[in-house]
Amino acid sequence: MLTDSLRRGMHLGREGQLAAEGAVALLYRYSRRTLAELIRAGREWEEETSLPIRRRRVNMDDEGS
């Protein structure tokens, strides 16, 4: 009975370890994907909301000199 309980405890411990490692792996993948998505969304936002570049008019003839 003791060996059966020990074996069951080791099995549950191993499953707990695998679950924890899987959770960390998923969080790592999710965070990298989310970061890339946030950066892309930020660039799109800048493109959509940025003001057009103002250009100065330069007089091409010599009237002002």
C-alpha cells in the first residue's frame, strides 16, 4: 500500500511539473506574440493619426533678393 501511494504521489508530482512547464511555455509564446501584435498596432496607429509633413514653399525666382 505504501509503494502504491508513493507511486501515485510521484505520478501526480510529475503531472504537476508538466502542467507548470506547459503554463510557462504558453505564457512565453503568448507574451512574445502579444508584444509583436502591440508593436504592429502602435505603428498602424501612428500612421493613421500622424499629421502630414508640412512643406515650406520656396520661391524659385529671384524677386526676394
